Amino acid sequence: MKNTFLVFNDPTNPNSGLRTANIKEWDQILKRNKTLPRDQRRFFITDAFEDCGEIDCMYIETTQEEYNKWHSKKVYSERKRKIEEQYRKVSLQYPYPSNEGFYYEDVVPCDYDLEESVLEAAKLEALKKELSEWKPWGIEMLELYLSGKKEEATFIFSEEYGVSIRQAQRWKLSFESYVKEFFENF
């Protein structure tokens, strides 16, 4: 295995270019880094690749911002690799072991119905259009219902629109009736 250490020509100027450092200089940089606060340290990323049957590992000096991006991707990749070790991947186009000419896609149930999802989204968009033409508060009431705030809607509308609790209750009943009729006629 071959190690290569690339450091900035001028450690205070990342744009000064890179040069190869020897092992003694590399050790000094690492020892100095251990004693420095994080904002004064020098940062390195690693890259390993095979070169003529030998693994070449490169340590490349970079800015703290670039190091943070690289480190984040590295941590994510490592977590993903560890999680993937727990599961076996099988293509849905792989033959099912029963020897009956089936593939996994034929026998593995899929709960997701794309057609139904598209229809539901279209219904919701049509309802929003109708509500915006029906009452100025129609879409806002729908958003409250969709976010699970049906019970709070009365109080919210009473406060926001300056109407009595009873009037806000009537609006809710009117809204529910309108939506029910909309879906019955859709």
C-alpha cells in the first residue's frame, strides 16, 4: 500500500496549490493539529484507489468547509453501508424459487397504487379550486382539517375572522356539507 500526502504550498492560502509532503512533515502536521483548536487546524480528506494492483491512499489538504462536506458524505455512506449489511437485495425480475415461471414481481404484493394516488391528488386540486370560488375561507378550513385541527378550527376562525363561536360552527357545518356534496358529485 502506498500513501501520498498532498499539502498546501502555503497553509494560510488554500489557492496556493498542492505539493507532496514527506512522512516526517506529515507527522509534524498531525502532531501540531492535535494541540490546535478546531478553527486553526489543517483539514485533510482521503481517497483510495487501486493502481496496478496496489492500493494508493491519498491524504489531500483542503479547507474546513470542503472537509465538512466530505466528512458528512463519508458518515452518511458508512451508516448506509452498515444498514445495507442487514438486508439482502433481490431484484423483482429475479425468478421466484418455486420453478413455476414466476418472478418476484408476480408474487410480492405492492400496496402502492399509482393510479389511485394520481386520482386523489386530482380530486384534492379540484376541491381546492371549488373552495376558493365558494368562500374566501374555504381553503383555509380545508388546510385545518387536513392537518388534523378540525376541533380547533372553530376557535381559530372565531379569533381570525372576528365572528362568534356559533358563527364559526355554522361555517364548519357549511364547509363539511359542501365537501361531502363535492365528493358525491365528483
